[in-house]
Amino acid sequence: MASSYSPIAFAALRSYPSTRLGVGIRVAKPLKPACTRSMVNRLQAFLPVAGFGWDDVIRAAERDDDDPSDLRGYFQRLQTCNRGSDLRTQFVPFLVEDEVVGCVHEGFIKHLKKFQGVFTFMLDKDSCAAGAHVKIHSSLKTPEDRTSAVGDIIKCLGDLIPGVRNELYPVTSSFGKQVLVSLERAAAPYFGIKAYGVHMNGYVVKSGQKFLWVGKRSDLKPTYPGMLDHLVAGGLPFGISCKENLVKECEEEAGIPRFIAEKAISVGAVSYVDIEGHKFKRDVLFCYDLELSSDFVPKNEDGEVDSFKLIPVAHVANIVRRTEFFKPNCSLVIVDFLFRHGFINPDDIGYLSLLHSLRSGICS
């Protein structure tokens, strides 16, 4: 669909409140600064994009000045992924063929109203009143027609939707149902659709001790540059199964050959709902474990990972509890791993509440 509308500039900045120790260690609770703010600012000019390096990671991991059974740090990480619950009333349902597939912010609707041939609107003075909704126009009969029309609109919106990747996500009422339209990945949270991904814990057992491979994202990544990540993770695009997508990501992100990647075990899913501004992010992450041999060394093939380190699981737990070094949704998958492998146990205060919080979004 052609359009004469000019792109609307929109600056999207995401910030995470944190306290800094020394030259960039982010901690879960306030600590007395090790140097002055001006000294920190000068030193940070020489740091990677994320503000920390592997030395900072290891230093945070190896500290022994707190109680491992204190789960508060884990709760803070999960809360970071589940912000904005009080903002739900600012969104209205997004429908395709009378199926509710997402939700759209009342402020974002103002931009969509320019495209009356693609969307219809059931709104009144109070755009979020009962029965209000946004719907793809009934004249668009096929998933292909809808995908093309909505794709053209996303191009017209320009910087209003930053980080376009030219990667389509399937839009369904629930996982495995009929695909009603496919949507640019970067636009998914602006339409509140459910997005799915695969995250894999790559671990090694040496002398009875478990270690996790941890990746550090490239400083050139458009999202969460320089932050810690799983050995392998990726969104689930249109037209590929979870397992096949995982095998593909294993090869691209860590150089894991197919015959090894296919041994990864499906171990469940975690979910979260993160509301910020016009974005309503509803993600379900399918979790996998893969035990690797002690002589395996990952090698990134797609330029998206800067480096890897093999770290004892107990130390990875400390990093999650004490810092904000990990890409936020990775923390959920790691906490799930800690439950399943006995690093968090029922005697820890808040055990059941934390377990429940791993699925704060509806897994459907």
C-alpha cells in the first residue's frame, strides 16, 4: 500500500535504575561508592557500551559477603521483566478476524488512524472503554494481504518503530494456532502480540561441578549491546519449528554442529509481560538444556557475540542476584535452571513465590 505520510520521529530510550560500584558493577542493592562520581564518569569513557567487562563480572560473581539463600536479587530481576502492570488500562484489544491477538496503546492508535483502509476502529471519547478495539480491515482477506498492508504501514511509520530487522513474527491467538498475519519483529510490542523465543542453557559438568557457558553480546548489537546472554538464544520467526530454530541458532551463535545441537532437551517455558510507553511486550521463552563436553569451546559465527566464558553455576547465580549484567529476560531462564538443578531449594524464603513469578505472562 502506498502512502504519502512522512515518518514520525520518535526517540525510544530504555533505562534500568541501578547503583554502580567502582567502574560499572551494577548491584541489586545500594553499596557505598568505591570512588567519586566524577572519577566514575571519566573511567566509564573507556568502558564497553554496557559499562562493564569480564573482570567486573568475575569480581561480582566471586564475592562472598552475602547469603546465597537470599532470593531478593532474583525477584528484582524478574520485576525488571514485568514492569507497568498499572498501565494495562491504556491499551485496547487488537483483533484479526474477530480473534484477539494483541493490544494497542491509545497513543499509538492516533498514528494508526491515518490508515483507515488497513485498520478499523471501535472507539469513543474514552478510547479504552469496554468494547473498544482496533481491528485489521475485513477487506484484507488473506494472511498474505494483511502482512503486506501492515508491513507497508510499518515502513511509513519510520522511526516511530525503531530497530526494524526485516524479520517476520507469526501473529496467532495462541501458540500453534492458525497464523492470521505476520508482523515485523520490532513492531511486535507496539501491537502487543505474543512473541516466542528459544533460550538454551549450555552447561558442562567437571568433577561433579556444573558450569554454564555465558556469552557477552557484541557492542554493535542494536538491543542490549555488551550485556551478558545465554550461550544460544533467539526469537522464533515465521515458518520454523522451535527445535529447528534452536539448531540454526546453535550453529550461528556458538558454532555448535547439528548433531550436537539436536541433543538439546526441552525443559519447559517462562513468560513475562513488560509494559513501557506504547509497548506491551508479551513473551514466552521455550527453555532448553544442552550438556556439552568439557573440551567444547563455542565460536560465534554471526558477529553478534563478542566472547564467551565458562562460569560455575553458583557464580552465575551470584551475577544474576547481585547485578544487572544479564540481558533482562535471560535472568528468568537462568533462575528456572537454578530451580531445576537444585541451586534454589524450598527452604529458601520466597521459594514458591519466585517459582510462580517465572510465568507472570500467560503461556498460551
